[in-house]
Amino acid sequence: MQRLLLLKKAPGLHPLKSIMQLSPSNFLPSFGLRLPESCRGGNMHIHTRPPPSFPVPPQNHPTTVSSAANSSTCTYSNHPRLRRRRALSPVPEREKPQPFPSNTQDTAGDAATPTTSSWQAKADAFLSTLNAEQMKAATTRHHAVRIKAGPGSGKTRVVAARVAWLLRSQVPPSQLLVITFTNKAAGELKERIAGILGPTVARAITAGTFHSICARILRRNVDLLKCGLTDGFTIYDTDDTVLLTKRFLEEHDEYGYLSTTVRGKLAVALCGAFSKVKNMVPTTFGTSIPEVFKVALARREIALPPLDGVNMARLKDPYQLAGLFTTYNSKLRSCNAVDFDDLLGLTVALLKRKDVQSFYNSKFKCVLVDEFQDTNEPQYALSRLLKGDTGSLFVVGDPDQAVYSWRGANPSIFLDSFAQQYRDAATYFLNTNHRSGAHILRCAEAVLSHSGLPHMHETLNAARPGGPGTVHHITVFNEYAEALEVASQIKRLQASGRASYKDIAVLYRSGKTQAFLLKKQLTASGIPYVVLGDRSLWEKAEIKDAMAFLRLVANPLTDSVALERVINKPPRGIGPELFKKLKANAAEQGMSLAELLFKDCAQVWLPRDAVEEKLQEIMHTVAQCRKDFYEGKKNSKDEKKVLSQDKAKEIIEKVKMPLTSMQAAPDLSSLPLPAAAKKNPGAQGLRQIRELIVLARNVARYTDNLGVSEDPCLDSDNQLVFFIYELLFSQAG
Ligand SMILES: Nc1ncnc2c1ncn2[C@@H]1O[C@H](COP(=O)(O)OP(=O)(O)OP(=O)(O)O)[C@@H](O)[C@H]1O
């Protein structure tokens, strides 16, 4: 099938990076920039001090820590949840000393792992594909290592090689923690390791994003924080936090009288400000919040646009903002919920406890972080705490590709703070681009030299020679003309026989306007296309409803935001006004509405019998889903299989039940959209739910790959919550 690939780029991705993604085969060298002599074939590395020897991997790694290290009265090793888990299940395989393959050891008995000599040969073969600068970086014996690397210079390859080298040096795989920017990247890394060392070893490595790793640590330890959260907490996305904020503003004297629109805008602005503040400091626990707001306001880090009816001077008072911030957090806690930023900040607060930190320091001896240029303060604090005094920290990044400053990422952490913090850190540079031909690199350099952007990286060497083809630079009036030009270029290429549709890729920068116009123009020109990396699925109302329903299944008594979202979907005659009355009625009885509904539906004041019937229907569906899930778990002989693909599918399938507004549709896999959606309005929603089911299957498979279901940190009671969380996080990737 011939297809045009329409590739969506991460928002704000550096232009150099997008150009580097292009295949060289269609371009001719047309720029003749000279590379500085210092960058040609140079293997630059700086040793600020003689390298200390790398830690000899211990043969045993403790699962508990000495209570002497503990400043709290509740010793971590005696923590009730830990004790309970030990009593319930035997020590999982990967908690025992790993029979890690070595030159002198054989791995007999593990059918999934290749024989010693074969895995060593594979690891060596992989390491031998590195160029000299990559090899030096991947095999350094320093404890704190920083790799500054340009686009396409093999950052990901070096992280994988470092893992292979560590394993080759007999570090047990369970002691490796790899933090990647997306869960997809973590999966790919594990696949690569599995290809070299076998699936058993790959599964034993912990890999994931900062957020996913923090969620795991937090679920296990959250009760130590004593902040009102339980281990089944829900993770609220931006829509949820905005809704929560709107609701508490309604109750606030000063903001209660505002129009719905203005209150909505205020809620969005406040949530943005709260997020910014949470990302400016390692943790807001024990931090003076008015002081942080003062700094944020002085630096204009938070935007509070003027709003009709809002006293802006008062709103911008740091104490007023800090008060609203405290209310926001306590409302979150009363829903047993955290926002994305809390995952980081709360985990930092946890790891600041000596007992918790020592536990994770003995668990993870080697921490590797990819895309380090995009770390913010909480992420940097996490990296330091996870490294501890004796572990190793290996960070890789490209300051030119820093794209997350809007969410607090600070490239100076990578450029300056890291070396200041670790005086014996080694810095290596990767300056050879393996992805693109020399002519593409020169073109990129030329574009960048006009961009006005600060260009922090050295000039790149090209490993590949320039290829055939010409780079054309076309200037157009506006985005409409741009889409038209792209479509006509494609038509011309195809008509001339120089390329077929499937040979062509279009990269774009903005998902909303640019992609929309491009897709519209391609459709109008009859050009078939496939959009890759389209995240808009998660923005669809049906998917948000489905996820809210799943969250309600996980947290029926506390997740009031999820309840509000699904209580009237499909319409059950419970509009916003009635919902408010129901909530007030529940409050009179000293409960949240969810609590009252689930505990004693008969006590709920309702205007009509029909509404009661419909409410009972939703309560019943939630209860049934919970029962199915937990019974499925109980009946499963193999606990690891509980979160099987079938179970994931089954749960998501159930979500369709409350979404009865979607009519049954013919098998949509064969129907091209949007034509099918036009004919049948329910079809698109149903198709999206199907996509969610496919995704759920993949997540289930993926979490298995991550070893999540074997993770001793994960209480089996929380698997449903965890599954939903993983599902939610696959969008963050
Ligand atoms: N030593 C090498 N020999 C051959 N190919 C290599 C080498 N190093 C990297 N590559 C190839 O170059 C491409 C880019 O590598 P990789 O994705 O690891 O780079 P990166 O720096 O992580 O890229 P990005 O800038 O997109 O983050 C890949 O196709 C990879 O296989």
C-alpha cells in the first residue's frame, strides 16, 4: 500500500533535530560549511580528576536498611506494608542475588538467557560497533558522568552500550535504573538489551520515565508522608486539576460570583502557576510557598492575565497565591489524588528520608538518565538522591535540544550544576552524527546560523558522506500556502515517477494548526497519508470518559472529579445544578457524594425515580468491574498473569457499557475515516474506544516487559490502579 507518512514532531523540538531525521538519499550537497578543525574526528573527553575505580558489584543486595540510619520512629525495614508483603509472597526471583553471567560463571538453568559465552560475545559485538568517542563514554569508570552529545550522535546507543558494559562488568541487572524521556524509549532500550542479553536480564532492569518510576516509589511508600494519600491514589491530568480548581473557586467567597467563563480561565491560569511553582523547587514539602511565589512573580515565571471581575493586584499577592495553592493541594488529597508534578515532588520528599533513600540506594547502584538537558529541579534532585553517596550517575543530553523550559526544565542543570555538584565528574562529547549525510548537517548548520537561537553545541562531524539530492528552501506567505505547496510538491514527485507516496515523509511542528491544514490539503489533493505519533486520541471526549470511568473503578469513594465526569455520560438527567445539590446533600451527611452513593444510595436525595435507577446502573457497573477485576486476580494461579492482555481488554470493553450513546457500528478496521464517522456519528467514538483497547493490550504487554507485575514494590491490590496509571502514562510518552 502506498502511503505518505506524516510525522508529528514533539512540540518545540529543535529545528536541527528535525532536519537530522531526514534521510540523506534525496538531497544533494548544496552547502559548503567548513567544520572547525577541533571537531574533526576528535574524541574529546575531559578528566577533571583521575578516575576512581568503579564499584565492585556486590553479590547480595539488601532489601532492607539498618534502622540506625533512620531518623523516624517507624523504621523502614519494619514498615508494616513491607512486612505484609513479605508475609504474603515469597521473595521474588529478582530480589535474590542475581546469578549474573560472567567469564567464569555459567547461566545454566535459565533457558531464556543465552549461554555465557554467547551473551558475552553479543555484548562485545555490540560494544565493538561504537565509535571511539562513544566507546570511551560508555566504558568510563567514573561515578558521575556527563555526556554532551549532538543530534544523531548515538546518545541512545551509548545508554544501551553503557547498560551492556555494566552488565558485562558483572553489575546485576536489578541494580540498574534507566530513566528515559518516554516509556516508549524505555521499552526500546529493553528490547535492545533483550536482543543482546536475553529477555530475563532485560526484564530485571528497571527502566521508565521519571514520572513512572516516581509513581512506583510513591505508591509503595506514600503513607510515610502522612499527607492524606493512600497507595491507591489517582493521578489527575490537567483537565481534572482545572475542574477541581473551578469547583473550589465556586466555594470561595471572592471568586464564587465570577462568570463560569472567567472562573474557568482563572482555574487554568492558577493550575499553570501551581505547576510552575512545583517545578521550581525540588519539593514543596517543607518549603516556604509564599517565598517561591515571590520569586516566580519577580521572574515573571507565572502568567496571570487580567480577568474581568478579578482583583488582579490581590491575586498576584504571593500570600494569596500560596493560600490558593494550599487549598488546591488539600482538595487533591481529599480526592486521594496527585497531579503530575506531585509525582516528582512527593517522591523527592520521600527520598529525603534517610531510610527510604538508603533502601533505594542499595536497590539501584547505577542510575542512567537520558535527555538530561530537559530535567527540572525536582528531577535533578531525584537523580542526586537516587545516586546517593556511593552510586553512579550517568547522564546524557544535548543542550541544543532542550525543549521543556515551559515546564521548568533548566538546561543549566546539565551545563553547570552537574559539574559543580560532582567535582570528580567526567564529561565526554559525542560529535559524530551517524544519522544524516554531510550535506544535511551543513544545511542544518546554515539554517541554525540564521535562527537567532543560541547554539550551544560544537559543529558535528558527519559519519556518512553526502548523498544525492538537493535541499530546497521555499518561502511561502502563510500556513495555507505552505500546505498547498507541500501537497503540490508531493503530487509532482509522484507524477514524475521519482518517488511514490510511501517514500515521502512530511515533518511538522505544530499538531494543532499546521497538521490540521496539511491533513486537509492532502485529503483534498487525494494523497493517502498516515499520521504517526498522533496523541490526539487522549484528547477525545470518549477516551477521557473511558479513563474517568476506569479511575472511578479504581477509586470509587474518593475520585469526585471522575464521578462528575461520568455521572451524566450518557445523559442520566443529572445536570450541573442537580450535581451541585447532590454534593451539598452528601456534605450535610458528612460524606463526599461518591461515598454516599456507593455506601448508601438510598440516603441520596433524588428528584425523580428515573434518576435513581440510572444512578444505580452506574454504581452497579462500577461495582461489577471491581468484582471482576479482583475476582479474576484471586482466581488466577499465576499472579504475574493477572494483568494479562485479556484482562486489560475485558476491563476496557466494560467501559463501553456506560457509553451507550455510541451505536454499534460495522467493523471499522476496513473503513477509512473520516468518511465512516460522517455516516455514523457513533462510529468515531467506538473506533477510539477500540484504539484504547489495542493500547491497553500493548500496555499490558509492555508493563509485563517492564517487570511491573513482578515488582516487589507493587502491592498486588493496586494492580488495577497501576494499570490505569500506566495507560495514562503511555500518552505522556
Ligand atoms: N557507532 C555507530 N555506528 C553506526 N551507526 C550508529 C552509531 N551510533 C549511532 N548510530 C546510528 O545513528 C542513528 C542515531 O543514533 P541514536 O538514535 O542513538 O542517536 P541520538 O543521539 O540518540 O539521536 P537524537 O539526536 O535523535 O536523540 C541511529 O540510526 C543509530 O543506529
